[in-house]
Amino acid sequence: MRKIFREDHLQFREQVQRFIAERIVPRYDQWETAGVTPRELWREAGEQGLLNSALPAPYGADGDFGHAVVVIEELARANCLGIGFSIHSDMVSPYLWNLGTQAQKDRWLPAMASGEVIGAIAMTEPGAGSDVKAIRTRAVRDGEDFVLSGQKTFITNGVNAGLVIVLACTDPELGARGLSLFCVEEGLPGFSKGPAMRKIGQHAQDTCELFFDEVRVPVDCLLGELNAGFQYMSHELSRERLAIALRAAASTEGMLEQTKDYTRGRKVFGKRVIDYQNNRFVLADAKARLSMLRVFLDDCALQLMEGNLDPVIAAMAKLNATEMQGQILDELLQLYGGYGYSAEYGIGRAWADARALRIFGGTSEIMREIIGRSL
């Protein structure tokens, strides 16, 4: 048993595995075609405690980060990277839990735990990704409201989102130090969404653009302090990056197991694919590298649970896990031959879905910059 898990975590894992096998896997291809996951699934997941699993009741499922890790890993291991539960539970909800007023927590977190409200976070813009100083979305105080104007892109859960945490500039003269966070509800006048974006992978994960045309956001929807958005974001990104790393590792582990089964059953020139030494070595290298990665990521998870995960370590976790995922999945796909490039086996979808993990949450280049600055 891995040291980060208790007996209740293992029991919860069995529950999550059943839910995924019964409620997600049989319908996943339909959602891939539709480009969106139905809201009904979110309510079902809420009933089973898969949402906000690390938060206390009534704001969550009354668990800890170990329960969140279980959900992250099992979805990834089942090759369902397009399900946006982690964005909702491990990124949006912690912002509210850590920064929100009691009224804000009471207003949104129970509904997010039940799946009635789906959360998204809107930082990236057409001209601003990792460079937050380039953000053009503005929020100007006007009486008891902030008037929000701008555009966000590549927003995961955007189509379904009932609540979006928006990063906006509230003091242009301060640059990155003049950014603030706002809780923006679906349905506010001037707030609109684009259609689900066409992507090369993660098709079931609804991703879209968001538009804010002089949206009046009440002052009590400011999240945290004014002009403190950059500091908040920098702190919370450690959790986000670890969650991405955990997804990458579990996805690759799941595909390794499937590939082992495939190479045992597939014959080429009268021999099983696994009986060729080169192919065994590919699998052996993958197993060895993933075993080493798993120990590191479990230690990172323990550090997060203890409240002392360093941002540089989180950057290392994301960099190592996502780069390793890309390399190993490419090698595993090759063992399938032409079938690897078909839709018949899950390795092709995993390979395409994985590519985004080296981009969002900070690109690999940004991770190297963060690590490099610490040298």
C-alpha cells in the first residue's frame, strides 16, 4: 500500500472505480463526439462524493487530498482525461475555500459539491497565457459593482460552467501586481460563451471562449483582496501543477498495463510482440521510470497535505510527469503498429489527450524557467 493512503482511501478507490466503470466508460465515446460532458454526470458524481472530495461537509465530501488523488488517478487510469472534475474540485473550489468569505463559501461550495454548479477558472486570453502582465480583461469599480470587460480562451468546463473565477486587471499601472479575482455567475447580463472548441484531444472536455461585455459584478463577488490576484494565483498553482502531474502519471500507468496485455496477445512473425527483446525493453524502461516518478509524486502529495509543497518542487513534478508521459505513450503506441493510430484501442486517444498536459497549468518551458531561477 502506498504510504499516502489509508484504508478509507482504498475503500473510496473501489467506489470511484465502480462509478467510472458503470457511469463513464460506457458513454465516454458519445461525449467525445458531442464535445461536452452532460451535466447529469456531474450531479451523479456529486451524489457519490467525487466532487470537492478534499473539503469538509457541507462544502465537500468530507475527505482530504488523498481522496482527491484517488479521483484524479482513477479517471486518468481509465483513459478519461476529458472529464473536468479536477479543474472543478482541485483548482476552482480551493480558491473559494482558501480565499472566500463565509458568505461566498456558503453560496457556491455546497452546490459545487453536489454537482448542481460546475466551476471553471478563466485566466488565459488570446494574447496572454503564462505572461499575466499581458492580461487585457479589465474590472473597473462603479459604485457597488465592478464592470468587467474582456475575453478569455481555452477555458476548461467553460460550456457547462455555472461559476467562473475570472482573473482581471484592476490597476493597469501595477502590471502583474494589479490583478484581482472575481466570482462571475452564469447568466449575468453581458456574460456569454462561445461554442465548444475543436481540439486535437480531450474532446469530451468542454473548452470554450468566454466574453465579458461590461458585465456588472457585485463588489461582494471580489475573491480575496483587491490587486492580490497574482499572489493568490502563484500560491494555488502548486496544487494545480501537482494535480496535472498526478493525471499524467496515472494515465501512463494505465496505458502501460493495457499495452502489456496487447503485446502478450498480438503475434508478429509467429512470436508474441512481447517476446521480442526490444519490445520487452521498451516496457521495462517504462515500468522503471514510472516507478521512480510515482515515489516522487507521492512525496509531493504528502508535502501538499502537510501544507508545505514548494512551488519549485511542484514545477518539477509537472515537468517530469508530463514530459515522461509524452515520451512513454509515444513508445507504447509504436508497439501497437497501425492499430495504435486507429480508434480501436485506447492508446491513440491517450496519446492525443496527453499533449495538452505539457501546455496548460504552465508550459514545460515555463516550468524550466521556474526551476532555473531557483538554481
